Amino acid sequence: MKPCCHSRLCLLGISFVLCVVSSAAGAIGEQEFDRQRAALVKVIEQDVRDTSLYLDKEALDPRVMQAMGKVRRHVFVPEYERRLAYRNHPLPIGHGQTISQPYIVAIMTDMLKPRPDHKVLEVGTGSGYQAAVLAELVKRVYTIEIIEPLGERARTTLLQTGHNNVEVRIGDGYYGWKEHAPFDAIVVTAAAGHIPPPLIQQLKPGGRMVIPVGSRFMTQQLVLVEKSYEGEVTTRQMLPVRFVPLTGGH
Amino acid sequence: MSATLRTSADEQRTESRPPLLTIGLLSATALAYEILLMRLFSIVQWHHFAYMIISLALLGYGASGTFLAFAQSRLLRNYPLALFVNLTLFALAAMPGFLLAQQLPFNPEQLLWDLRQPLTLMLVYMLLMLPFFFAANAIALTLARYRHAIPHVYGFDLVGAGLGALAIVALLFVLFPLAALTAISVLGLVCIAVAAWELQTPKRRKIAFACALMTVPIIWQGTTSQLEVSAYKDLSQTLRVAGTRIIAERSSPLGLLQVVESPQVPLRHAPGMSVTAKREPPAQLGIFSDAGGMSTIVQDTGEPQALSYLDQLTSALPYHLAEPRRVLILGAGGGMDVLQAHRAGAQLIDAVELNPQLVALVRNDYAEFAGGIYNHPGIRAHVAEARGYVLDRDDRYDLIQLALLDSFSASATGLYALSESYLYTTEALQAFTDRLSDNGYLAITRWIKLPPRDTLKILATAIAALEAAGVEAPEKRLALIRGWQTSTLLIKNGDIAASEVKALQVFCKTRAFDVAWYPGIKSGELNRYNILKAPWYHEAAKALLGPEHEAFVERYKFDIAPASDDRPYFFNFFKWSTLPEIWRLRGQGGIPLIEAGYLVLIATLAQALLASALLIVLPLFAIKRAAQPGEAYISRVRVLAYFAAIGLGFLFLEIAFIQKFMLFLHHPLYAAAVVLAGFLVFAGLGSQRAQRYTQHERYQRGVRFAVAGIVAIGGVYLLLLDPLFALFMSWPTAAKVALSVLLIAPLAFCMGMPFPLALSSLGEHAASLIPWAWGVNGCASVLSAVLATLLAVHFGFTVVVLLALLLYLFVVMVFPAPIGSVART
């Protein structure tokens, strides 16, 4: 970015440029980020095609991909990691937490089958990125973060990005958010030793809950919890990758 | 420490008397430092990366050889000064080396895509290599300076190292790891004072005083520093939650235990709890081992309903099929499984846990919180290793529970891949089932992983154990169920009855667990609640119990062949043939499928090979220049082959025998300490003995004698150790330790001779080659440790021993004798 700013300085003269540079530098940055984001969406689309066997679909919901293309991931990433914001990797965001790999965020969001009239609960706000993606797709997102500074930061970021339909609460997500229950969908991004019974209760019949299992940087598997209209709970375990287990040749 | 240190009178005195105590003490300190670093890095990082980091740091020995090949002659001109400088740098680098390295933001999980990580890792290596580099310089310079007494010096080096290994284990019982680091740094300073006294340096009082002064900043630094645990380890993650705090800490060589309470947000540790559970777990205290692997102490207020979650775990299955009265819990930890058994009505529970401090925490410190679980009349807590405990007693049990000891995240990423485990081998399962009463159960709970790995491997191991015991229809004795997070395998001492099948079906149905195997299972029951793309667990069980067993294991994409005592790597699932497929998927979330533990070992080997090649080739340019007039010509290839083979052979034997004796002594720590110390001390004595062969230049004769001994004793041990161990297995531990030392002594004694004899020969004929030989040996030792594990993973420890014996035979053939007596200028 810098050499570019300098060349403009030379071309245009100091007094004029001083006022332009600040906005131009921002605009150039944003443009570059936009370009990178568009490229990332292409990467995810390709990955999904490669993984189609596992996901039982050739492509994710176009609305989800649109949201992925719209939400500015770099805003949710600390300043020093921004240049890596649109790589398809998880990134550290401080406090021992991470922002998930965009590909995983896309798949998890798609698994929730979000609709514009949906009310979604997220346990483990982290950077706020997943909440922002969901906010693009549903009516309202309620998100709970246990680490205070993270929750505060996410709240500020979400205000900044104009996601006004997200409500952030700082506290223990185990008991869900009773006042707004039941939810059409729930994401539990904070690692859970088990599925908290209150969350199962707060899931609407016909609702879906997604839980990524693994370490902070690596999602080992995704668990989809479904509650039937009769209230029966089943879980579905899946790999986020197209890897044919067992003995191959399937 | 100036040039005035050296006087001609000093030189005469020191000529006849090498600073043997200094070398012994330095070597002890350096080895203690190495073991302590492993401890420290296992806390702040993860075990297998600790292993990689320290292996690479040990190349400091090789680097010293390279450095001295260039600088030896200059440094030897003022040996005392060079010795003092290196001793001082060792003492001063030991503590900051670790403290700085732990501050560097190294995170292994970002290695694959973040270029800053490999660079950080390099920096970590460098920082930790320095202390070993300086220590090695001091020893190698002394060897070169006292060429006539090489076996003496080397003998003290080895004996010192052996005692250092014992000392650090003892020290870690009384000191926390960081305090031990301070002690080691102070010991480094003591080395300087001892050297001043041994070399009769005129300013020795001043030097001693300076050393005493230097202890002040070291102790200050040690007491004000803290361990910087990686932000991604379980403990760090838990401590982020408001209100959590560490309320007690215990440390021993077995690990650092930290008890955590979390009053605001309960810990709620209930791995695999059913989705139908209505109640959350009661209050718990977390016990973290080395800042990871949490075990919990569950609060028992006496209200039975509060503990109802224990009945919602897959591990509760056996209590629903029968009413086991006598229960054995292997790996009792904080006592959760004990509580489960107690709650289910078991009348006599033996709880076995390896770590005495963990037992003491539950039994004494938090007894009230735990409802006196370990003090209950029907419950006996034993401090013992599981295998040893079972072998030592004839008691029979209605149920033996093998608890889920490792944490999911560690297990899922293959972190334990290269840790030997004698709990999950065919022989172990056979030993456990031998202790079952008629119709008793062995229950093994494991984490569910996708694609299935350990559950299938334990099933394959169980089948192998039953077959080895002569059971004709293993399929009638096995039952396997799974939740979304854990699986439980039951091995029954008898055929599973129809009533038990019925109970199992009810148990699973009410808890939304799936059945994967029981005799007479029907396809309509499969994949009902925790839905997989296909009923993989059942399909695999069917294949493993059918005629295609071997073909299935062969074709499966992960290594699920049963582990054995000779290849005790239950947690290694890696198959080379699967790597390319997973590697292609790395961008699409495929990285977790890579079994990291094995690849870290390969990465360690690759890095060590590369660095070693550089360190070994570089000095060749210097040696020519350093050659003194009158030196004989000695084949470089022979020097390389000889010293590399010894380095490899020595550690192959040492590591393989540590494993063999671990099964005899049944304690990973004591076995490692006794065998390591035994090998080093007796090899040191062997080296001392080798001095006599130098008197009439009978170097080669000495080597032949030693190798004959090694091959003969090693060969006999290969054949006789197992029956011998079986014979003395029930002896008391002290007697078994004594017997172990007796067995190690003659072998180690012989192993201590080939190195100093060849080095003495070099000293006599071509002293300029000494540092190079030292460096080659240093590099080979590092490679050897890694290679030994790799070979054991694939071929077993017996092959490692055989290879070591072949290497020693090879050594005789390539003894680096001078060619003719052509004087070179």
C-alpha cells in the first residue's frame, strides 16, 4: 500500500493530496480487501465442490455464499493479522481464541439452514465474525461470550459493521438465553464437553444445532444436532472434508 | 579469568591430572538440564514438540565438534581460560535459554501456513542449543587436552551424566520445575569453582567468590520468572473464564498438577454425556496435568440425583448388564469412574492411579469436597502402574474399567502417537481379562473420532487378546456401543447372554446411544441416534470379526493393527499410504486428519539429518589445516562410520532396554531413571577400565573385547529377558530394581569402551580429528534417539536391539586405525 500512496503524493502535490490520501489509502485498502474476499469466496466454492460427496450437495446455499462475500472478515481480525484475513485459515485473535477458517464458517452456517425469519443463538462469540455472517441471513442473532474483553470487542466491531440485529451478552452460555428462546438454530462454537441440556431444550422442534469439535485451530468434525417435531434428538457427525474413511474404493 | 590464569607450574600439574570432577559435575548438570527442559517444555508446550525441540537443541554437541575442528588448536593454547569461558557461558545460558524460548510465540498448529512459525522455531532451537554447545566444548576440549587420559575423562563424563539423571529425578520431587532450573544454573556456577580448584588456578578464591556473587542474579531471575504456558493449552483456556483460579499445585517428575476451581462458571466435565440427560454435572474441581489433560474431582454431597450424569455416560453400560460387586478402576485420576462404580452399588472398588500426588489430593486435600471417595470403607486407592498392579495380585474382579485418561484434543490430533503405552497392548488386555471373574467384564471407553480410529484399534486388540487366550468365538464375548463422543467396548469372560443383550438395548435406547456390535446384532438397529454417513463402526466390527480381518486392517486408511508390548504404539494411526490423500485436503479442513505425532517425529529426523550433515561436512575443510606435523593418516570415512555407528548403537540399546525394563519395573519414571542412570554409570566405569588398553596401544583389542561382550550379552538378553522377567515379576520393587541394575551393568560396562578407545587412538595418531569424531558422535546420538522410536513404531523394539548389535559388529570392522605411519606435514 505504501509505495502506492507515495506515488500519489509525488503526482498530485502536497496540499491537495493531504486530504485525499487519508480517504484514498482507506479506499485502496478496502478495495484490495474486497478483491481478496471475492477470491476467497471462489476458493470456498471450489472446496465445497470437492467436498460435495460429504456434504451431500454440489454447492452451499447461495445466500450463505453471498454473506461470506459481504462480511468484511478483516475487521474482525486484530490489526497485525489483517494481511492474512482472507486466507482460508483460522487466525489467532488474542485471549487464546481464534477466528475459524472461512471454509468451516461457511459450512457450519449452511448446516443451520438459516432463513430470513430465523432467530439464532450463538454460544461463543469470539471475534463476532460467525455472528456477522449469520446476521446477514437471519432476523436476529443472540450471541454469548464468556471472555469479557472478547465480548466487548465483538460488540464494538458488530456495531461498526452495522450488524444491528446482533445482541451480544457476556456470560456463561451453558443455560442459553431463556428470554429469547426457543431458537430456530444454535451454534456452539465454544468447545463443549457435552451438549448442554438447556440448549437442547431451547432448540425449537425442527431446529438445528451445530457444534464444531476439535482444537482452537483445527476442526476435527462437525456435529449437527437435530430436534424432530416429535422432540426426538439425533446427532449427525460429519467431517468437513471429502475423505473417504475405511478402506477406500467406496 | 585472564591469561594470567595459566602458569607453567599449573600446566605441569594439570598435565597429569585432568579436571575429572569438573567434567563429572558438568556432565551431570547438562544431563539434568536436558531432562528438566523436557519437563518444562511439556508444560508450556506439548509433549511431542518438547521432544522435537530438545532433540534439535542437543545438536549443540555436534555443533561443538564443528566449532572445535576450527578453533581447537587456538583454544588449547590456553586450555584453562577456554574451559572457564565455556563453563561460565554454560552456567549463564542455561536459564535465560529457556526463559527466552518460552516467551517466543511458537504455536505448532500454525506451522503449516504461517511462515513466522518456522522462524520462531529456529530461534527456539538456537537459544536452547547454546548451553549444550558450551558444555560440549568444555568436555571436548578436556578430552583433546588430556589425550593420554581420554577413557578417564570420558568415564567421568558418563558417570556424571548417570548421576545427573538420578539427581534430577530426585530434585523434581522436592522442587518445582522453575526452581529446579535455578538449582541447575547454580550448579553450573559450582562447576566453575570446582574447575578452579582442580586446576589449582592461583585466583581460585576470587573465582569462587565471583561464582558466589553470580548466584544472586540467577536466583533472583529464577524466583521472579514464571512459566508461560501456551495460550492454547487446556489450562490457559480454562483460566480465561472469569472467577477460575489455581488453588493448589503439586509437582513431581511425573508431572505438574494444578487444581483449578471455577465457582462462577462450573467446569461441567462429562465427556460423552447422553443428549437425553436432564441434569448437568455437579460442581467439580479440575486437576490439570502439565497444563493439559484435565481430570476432575466431582463434588459428592450425598444427594444421589446430583450424580445422575454418571449414569448417562457410555461407560455406565456394564452396570446395567449385571451387578458387579468387585470393581477395578485402572487410571482412577480424580475419581470420577470410582464414583460411578460406587453409585452403581459396587461393594469393593480398587482404584489404581500412578501419580501419588493425585491420589493425595483426592484422599486428603479435597476429601471433603469429594465426599471422602478415597476414604470410603469399600474403596481402596492404590498408587501403582496399572499393568504392574494387575500382575502383582491374584484378585479377581466382576468389572475392570480402563478409564478414559487422555483428553480428546490431545488424542484427536495424534499427540500421543509416539508415546509408548503398555495399557492398550494385546498382552495388556490379556493380563486384564485374566483377572476377570467368571462372566466378568473388561470395559474400555475411548473417544469417538472421525474417521474411526482408536475404537477400532482397541476392538482389533481385544480380538487378538481373546484369540491369543484360545477363545474360539470372540464375537460372542464382545459388545460395542457409541455415543457422539465416546465409545465403550465390553469384553466378557464368557459368552454374552440374551438377557444382557436386552439390557444393552434398553440402556442404549434410553440414552440415545448406538449399538455397533453384540452377538446377534441386526442391521435395523444401526446408526439410529448418532448418525454417520454409514454404520462404519458396525461394518468394521463385522470385518474385524470375520475371515477378512487381516485384509481389512491392511486396507484401512489408518493403522488399526493391534499394538503389542514390542510395538507399544496404540496411539499411532499413521499410514504413509494415506498421507497424499490427506495432504491434498489440507485447504479444506483436512489438516486434523494428519496424525501429527508421527509426522513431528519425521520432521525431527529430517531437521536433525540436515543439520547433522552440515555440522559433519563443515569441519572437513578445517581438519587439513589443523593437522599437526607427524600425524598419521586416518581414513575420514572410517572415523565417520565408527563414531556414527557407536552413537547410533549406544542409544538404540539404551532406549530399547528402557522399554524392556519398563515392563518389568512397571513404572515409566523409575524404569527410565534406573535404566538411564545404570547404562551411563556402568558405561562410565567401562570407559575407566578401557584406560588399561591404551597403555600399549591395544585399542583395537579392547574394542573387539567390548563388542564381543555387547553382542553376547545383548543376544542373550533378547532371548532370556522375557522369561527372566516373568520369573521375578512378583518380587518387591526394590529387589527388581537391584536385579535390573545387575542386568544392565555388564552390558553397559562393555558399551562404555569403544568410544574412548577409538578416541584415544585418534589422540595418539591424529589429534586434529578428535573434535570431528566428537561432533559425529554427538549428531549420531540425536539421530539415534529419533530413529529408535521410528524403527520401534514399524518393526518393534526387538529389531532395534538387533540393529544395535549389528552396528557394534560393524564398529569392529571400521576401527579408524592409522594407515601406515606416513608422516604428514
